[in-house]
Amino acid sequence: MVMLVYENEGHGLGNKNNQIDYHNRIMQWFGYDLKGEKAAPWILEGIPLADQKKQLENWKSIDKPNTDQGDSK
């Protein structure tokens, strides 16, 4: 059994990074479960909490809007 949970998300995913991650994992899962492809490590082993936290911190830095637009003149 696999369960995908994203911080601060309900049944729908509003965060673009979470949407992309979900899409990629669903495609990997379907490849494994329906097409007999080799399972990605996360499917069989899960993801350790420390690794999940690192990934979340990386996403938070990606999601921050770029406020340094410089002078447009």
C-alpha cells in the first residue's frame, strides 16, 4: 500500500511543486503496478522522515517569489 501525504494540503493539491511530485509518483506507480516496470525505491522502501523534511525545505525555497526585480528603467 502507498499513501501520499503533502503538508498543508487536503484532497486537492494547491502547491505547484506538490502537484508535480504527485504526478511523477502516480506515473511511477502506474508503471510499476499496471505495466510491470521496475518499482521506484520510494514505492518499496518509503521515504525516511529526514529526507522528506529536506525535500520540503528545498520546495519552500523554490516557492518563494523573487522579490528582487531590480530597476526596470
